[in-house]
Amino acid sequence: IASRGAGYGMRTIRVDGNDVMAVYNATRTARDWILDNNKPVLLEAMSYRQGHHSTSDDSTSYRDVSEIKYWQETDNPTDRLRTYLEANGEWDGE
């Protein structure tokens, strides 16, 4: 998606959509640029769909269960944010 921005003359930012802080910073950067230049920004957040598309879709028919499990356990956006907050003393587990 991000590569399409240039074709429309748009500034483009691609960000790790699993990193809440990176998304926040990219959004702030885009917002500031938009306000300063009165032009749009294409912001692409790269992420991983952990669930099925719909109730009629079984994504395990085209993805290994181990792949899904990896993303749920290793690169989960919620867990990454919690780890960040714990490291900064802003989360105590209660």
C-alpha cells in the first residue's frame, strides 16, 4: 500500500502496526506534517491478522497453526505494550 502514495504525490509513512508506540509516533509525525503543509499523508501500519477473516473462514487451511501461535505469543501488540509499560515502571500487573 505504501508504495502507492508516491503515485498520488502523497508523503507516505510505513510503521510496525504491532508496536503501539511506533504507531503513535508515526501518527503524530503525520499529523504535524499535515497541519504544516495542508496535504495528506498515507500512513500504513503493517500488522498481522491473528484471527480468521470471518466466521466462515478457517485461516488454518492456508496458514500453519504454529505461525498463528508465534504471532499471538511473540509479537502480540498488547503484550509488547505491556512489556514496555513494565520496563518503565508504569504497569504493576495488578
